[in-house]
Amino acid sequence: MNYGHATTGKTDMAQATIDFNRLSNVGIKCLRLAYKGLTNTDSQAVALLAKSKGMSVIMGGDSEEIYRSDFAKYDREMIAGAKWAQTNGIPQISIGNEQEYELGDISEDEWVEHLKSLAAQVHTVYSGKVSYETSSDFLPLWKRHGLGSIDLLGLNNYCGFGCNGSRVADAVRSFGYSHVYVSETNADMATGLYNSDLAHAARVTSDLMALLKIYPVPMYYFTYST
């Protein structure tokens, strides 16, 4: 599942320890941590704590609005973080999340090609999986360009069982099972239909759990810390 989103300041490590024990006890062994940056010391501490609990960790970085002039700094931070992840045995890192929504003077096509080049650079210092996560709305963009040296394309899917399943199937046809995962999914809470625990649980059962039975790719449930 996703962990640590919408927290402010430093993570409460005592609470995180309690959370990780509870999650591990119910069989959740894989965490996608909130992307605060690969060189963020708080993210690194949380990743190491989770790893000490026997959990597999995805950590990553993203940016606010990005311009072409930001590329060099963005790349340096990703490569520095990749070196840390290599040293500390982090199995998967992400070089960005839904950045397509926050492009300044960069076209979507230019951004994808830059990410492919960045992934190749990251692989020179890091032997784990390199991912990028995008809204599944942008799947046609990625199908045009291909993944290059990006190992995994993560899909953030919130459009319900039929739509989510169709987009996962499309991505798998385009890139193969080993290069696709669902990085975020949940009921669309903005509809107001799933605000009770029972309604929310029923939706997750009919959507995420049903998808898992059909598509053998990793799927990460999204939740805020609250």
C-alpha cells in the first residue's frame, strides 16, 4: 500500500513503527512511500525503518512545476538518491510521479524522452528497478514513446473496475506484465459515494480485489495518513 501521504514535517517514527507492525501482521509487505525526494533525510529514515521490518520499499522524488532549466538539478538529485538507494538496498526507486500535470515550458513528449534518458543515467549507479508513475489518462502518451530504460510504468488508477481494468490490460499489451504495475488505486472519494467505512470497503472489494484476480501485476492501495 501507499504510506505517508499528506503528512507535514518529520514523520513520527514511533507511530510509523506501530503502523509497519500492524501492516506486516495483516500481510502487507510492500510499501510505496510518499515521494518527498530520494535525498530527503526523512524519507530515507522511513525507508530504512520499513526495510528493518522486512518490508519491500518504493521511494521516489517528484517536483512542483518544472521547466527545462530545472532538468540539471532534477537529474542530479535523482542520481544522488539512486546512489543512496543502491548503498542501502532499496529495491525500487521512482524518478517522478504525474509530472505531466506540472510542466512549464516543456511538452509532454519532451518530458517523456527526458525521463528515458534520466533512467539510463540512473541505471549506471543503481541496479534495482527504476519506475515512473503516471495517471493512466496519459497511457496513450507513453505508448507512443515506449519506456526505454524505465523498468516499470506505474499507473495511478481511480476510474472504477471497468475503466481501471481496461487501462491495465492496454498497458500490459503494450509493455508486458513485467513492466507495468498499479502504483495507486482506490475508490473515487470525490464522488461522495464511499464516505462510510462499509461503502468504502465494498468498493475496494469489488474493484481492487477483483482486479488482482485478473491481472497478475503489483497493485498498491492509496491512502492518506489520516
